[in-house]
Amino acid sequence: MKQHPKDERTLVVIKPDGVQRGLMGEIIRRYENVGLKLVGMKMLVPSERHVEAHYTLDPNWRRVTGEKTIKSYREKGMTPPSEDPLEITAKILANLKKYLSSGPVVAMVWEGAHAVGIVRKITGGTEPLSSDVGTIRGDFVLDSYTMADTDTRAVRNLVHASGSVPEAEAEIPHWFKQEELTDYRIIHEEILYDVNLDGILE
Ligand code: GDP
Ligand code: MG
């Protein structure tokens, strides 16, 4: 049976800089305000192994991210540090492992209509320099790939959010056991998803 779009789930991780900047409440508020339902949440310090496994759940991630990075250097009229996508991603991954395991993070699973797409929209584009105003990455942080590369570190963009439904389906069990996720009804679903809105008037 095909899943109803309102049952979609996505993984969000507030990265160590989000926790340190005191933005946990603000970030959670934005996903909560749009009408999504929080079905799992925990704070932990992820190991470097856990972080590497997270980013490489998709066997194509190394190649795709490397190619994307080379392309973005060229678009800026800059020479990429290497022509080999895998060499580029190896550096990005090393920086990401250091970044994400540097302190506590908050991992969450959000559920609701088009959860993956809605969360990505609210989160904003990967590089804060060009993330839209009004998004989390656009409003609360000012980093760039140039800054990150100059200092040999990962770009600090406050949150991770699954990029697609298959990515979410792979990432959620990497961070949460089945029993750590709760199925429940939340009252605002009565209005968001009710077909006839016939339960309001007495
Ligand atoms: P996200 O889903 O928006 O976080 O972005 P991706 O999945 O494409 O990339 C994951 C992470 O890799 C990002 O959060 C960045 O830390 C890093 N990254 C991706 N692309 C680049 C790039 O072009 N340059 C650098 N320095 N880091 C990158
Ligand atoms: Mg991604």
C-alpha cells in the first residue's frame, strides 16, 4: 500500500555549533511551527565512525559530493584543489568527522506532509553565504566554503537534514532504534489533515 504523504519522516541533526550557539529552541520552533510532528529526539556526542557511516550510507555520496564541489569551484572561476572527486570528498569527510564529533548534537525525527522537502526548505541551502534569508542557515550563521577551506574545516551550517526520502529512510535507522520513535496523534493534525473540516462547529 502506498504511504500517505502526511506519514513522511525525515532526520534532522542540530550540529555542535547549533547547540553551542544556543539555537536549539529556535531551530526546533521553526519545524514545530510549520506543523511537523516530533517523533524522536536525543542528545549525544557522535563518534567519528558514526559520522563517517552517516555520510557514506549512500555509496554514491563520495563521488557526487566531490563532483559537486569541483563544479562549484569552477562556477566561481576558481581552480579546485584536486581533479579527483574522491580526493576532494576525503578531505570534506575528514573535516565533517571532526566537526560533528566535537560536542553534543541533537538528533531528531520529524513527521508530516512532505517532511523531507519542507524541512529542507526551512533549513536552507548548504552554504550559509548563499542560503536564503528566512531559512535557518540564512538567518543564523555566516560561514562559506571559502572560509571553511581557508581554515581546513567543515562549513558550519548548524543543521543536517535528509536530502531525499530514500536518504531519510537510510539515515533514521542509523540514528534511532525503532523503540526510540513514538507513534502518536497530535491535536493540530485534526486541522492540518482533516478532509472536510467538519469537526469544528458544535
Ligand atoms: P547538505 O545536505 O545541505 O548538508 O549538503 P550535502 O549533503 O551536499 O553535503 C554534506 C556536507 O558536506 C555539507 O554540510 C558540507 O559540510 C560539506 N560540503 C558539501 N559540499 C561542499 C563543498 O562544495 N565544499 C566544502 N568545503 N564542503 C562541502
Ligand atoms: Mg546532505
